Amino acid sequence: MEEIIRTADEIRRALWHYGFAYGNPPRLWRVSPKWYYLWEQQWQQALALGQLLPKLRAAVDSSDEATYLRADFTLDRRGYLVLLELNGTPVWDLATQLVRETYYRSVGLPEGSFDPFPGAAKTIAGLLLKKFSGRRLVILLSPDRLGYGAEYRLLARYLQSFGLCCEVSETGESLLEGDVVYRTFTLAWLQPQSAKVFPGGQRLGELLSGGKLDIWPPFTRLEDNSWMVAVHNPETASGRSFALSSSDRQSLKGFIPWTFPVVPEVKIPFKGRGYSWGAEEFMGRRLDNSGKETLQWVLKRCNGGQGKGIAFSSQLTAIEWRNRLLGALFPVANGDGPLYVIQPEVPTLEHKVVFLNEAGEGLVEADGYRVRLCVVYLVEGDSVEVADIDATLLDRPLVHGSSDAVAMPVIVRKKK
């Protein structure tokens, strides 16, 4: 036991050395002395989703340009991967790679497992060298990414070690014609209403509109969760339907919970019946004879990201849930699709976790933790590479990185 505690403390000290911490004052996440194991079947599921991404990008973005996509998964109670959302904005990639290297030094690779991941930052560096060699790369931080500034600066130095000219900017004032902007933000940050808090976005927008610089990764409509509606309910996709073969659409349905746009005056086709929003199945929270809810829902902002705007009916009173749903219904977005989508809440697999206590002198064992798996895909044409996977575990439905979460690098456990 003392050796395991020393291992966990060694990992913690290494992470402090790198400067990976949250908040003010900064705090690390909960450090576990263990890897997170994916079974080979789950690894194959992650690969299968990756093989669908080029077709999905071609259908949604009409593009095969080299890009970055990060898929957030959870595990249902069968242990199957369930896709929560796709993100096209790089974040924490070097940190994940360095955490993995730290576990190699402190824990080693356990017998019966393998590591198929080259590292997201390393893979990104190779792609950028091939695509933008000889040009200046500017990592432009949006206001919501300033807290990750230390990691992005570390990334800039890492990219420089590959021969790339790279720097970090918080204002965009240094942007010049011919630069390549390394994107840390969504398209929403370039809208006029964001100009006061993100002046760099205004200058970037001007240079982009004039074709005077490039941006990577390119913006993608896959960061808007309404694309999931087009998979399950293409006839109500609010102008966001796209061409996809029936077999590919069916494959995607295996990863994505049933999804519907939260817009008024439509019939909701759910489990073979047509419902209105006023039905008890949506507005109420039906209970079985034991008092357990039989229908639970998740309300998601279409362009939320990082858990913004998510509401779980299971975590609210009936009145609170009704008010959240009504607030999502009225008003809808300004003629450009819904603001929210709704999905059934997926019963998720619960984990037992072990982590170092705050004093660094003992281990804590806890049950009931749920997992978010972040899978980084680098996609170019029909080629897809899974660059890295990391796991975040938290004892509540909405799992996100925080000082209360347990974060671990992922390896794959071989079949018995």
C-alpha cells in the first residue's frame, strides 16, 4: 500500500511540475495511481466510429480537409460506447500526452494491456508540419480558454521543437497576413456580440473574410449538436439534414441516443407514437410502482460544449424540469434551427475509483463514478488516426474536468 501511495504522489508532483491545475488558487484533479482500462471490444467501437467520421464530415461540412475532432463518449451499463458530442476545438492535447508519459515512468505498462496511441500533440505536430511548414502559427486564446494558457504555451514550445514557428496570443493584435491561426474557440466567438470580450476575434474575422490568413482546425458544423437530429429524425432536422447512406446512418444510430430538436408545434415521433411537448412523457416525470422514474431526459444546447446549458430531468424537480423545457422551447433560434436538442438520459456504467487524498498521505476508494472518454481523431480525406484517449470520472451525471474529478490516461486491455 505504501508503494502505491508513493506512486500516486510521484504522479501528482510531476503534474504540478508541468503546471497542470485548475482554478484560483490552482488545484489538481484527483490523482489515481492506476490507468483506465478499455476492453478491446470498446477500443474496436472507438475505431468503428472513427471510420464513419470522413463520411460524416463530407456530408455535414462538404469537406475532406485535414482536421481535428474530439469525441466525448460515456459507457452505458452494458459497457458500450455512447457518443455525447463532437468537438473540433483542440484543448489539453499536450497535457494528455504528458500525463500518459508520466504514468509510463511511475506505473509502467501492466501485463496483458497495450497502448495504441501515438499522442495527440505529436500527431498534430506532424500534420501541421506537412500542411503549414515555413509559416507562422499563432495559438489565439479566446476568453474561455485563458485558464488553459499555461498548457497552450507549453504546446507552443513543443511545436517549436518540431521546427514550427509558433507563439501564443491572447489579443490577436500580433496577427499578420499569411499567419495560420491555431483555433482554440468555436465560431460563436467571431460573432459581433463577442467583440467586446474577445477583440482578437474581430481582427481574426476581418483577416479571414479577406482571405489573408488560414485557420486550423477548420470550423465544423459537427460542433453543433443538431447534426444528431439528422441521424435519427432527418425529416425534422430544421434544414440541417444531410446525405448519408442508410447503412452509415444506421451505424451512427448505434452510437447516438435518439435525438430531437426542441422546437414548438411539432409532433414528436418517439417509440412509434407521436407526442406533443405537453405530454406527460416529456413535461412530467413518470414513475413506476416503486417510485423510480421510467423516463428521464437530457436537454442540451446545440452549440454548448463543455457541458454548458445541459439539464438532466433526473436531477431536477418536476416543476424545475418543466420550466427548463419551456425555456428551451420559447424562443427558438433566430431562424437558423433549434437552440436545444433533447435526448433520453442513458443509464451509465458506474465505476469504483482509487485516488490520492488531499494530504497526499493515503488513498480514497469511492463508488458510483461515471466516465467521460475523450477520443482525439485526426481526420484527413478517408484516413483516420486515433491519436489519444483520456478518461475523466466524476460522481454525478455531468462529467467534466475539475478538481473534484479523477483523470486517468487510457490503455487497452487484451482479451482474456
